[in-house]
Amino acid sequence: MLSIVSCLCFKHQNATLLVKTLRKHIDVTANPEKVTENKLSEDLLRDKLPDEVTLSQWTRNKTDAKGKKKTATRIVEKVVPIEQFKEQSSTQLGEFKQHVDRVHVQY
């Protein structure tokens, strides 16, 4: 059963996928909201993560099917260097924390 404060938007789904990636290498909770509360240290990320990280994210792709323009949602997996991953995850988790705060205020 879903709570009224649950959100199944892109930000939540992508944060969950990011945490799944982190959990392959680091012992963190599966709850993305808890991960944003407990800051991940640069040293921990540098020491525990490999040089390249495989990251999955939901994306919207525009397609042209039978003459009609459609938007398809897919999970895209990409391999990124550790520095790019650290920067992207920091930005994404910061935006996610702001999003969660707005959701809590609304409900």
C-alpha cells in the first residue's frame, strides 16, 4: 500500500536507481531519503567506488513512430567515470532532497 507522501516521479525513481548503484559498492540504506540525510563523504566514494560506474536512469526519449511524434520513457544504462559520477550524484541527491521537502510540505 502506498502512503499519500509517496511519490513515483522521475526524481524519486532516479534517486532510487542511484542508491541501487551505490549499494553495489557501499553499505548504505536502500531509502534515498535517508541517504540524503546522511552525507556521503568524498573519501568514502573515492575509496569504495571503481574508476567507472554503471548508472541507470529514467529518461524521456522522443521518437517518430509511423509519422507520429511520441515520447517514450526508458531506463538507460551508462558507464561514467568516477569523477562525473560523484558530481552527478551530488547534484541529483541535492535536487532530490529539495523535491522531498516540497512533497512533505504539500502533504
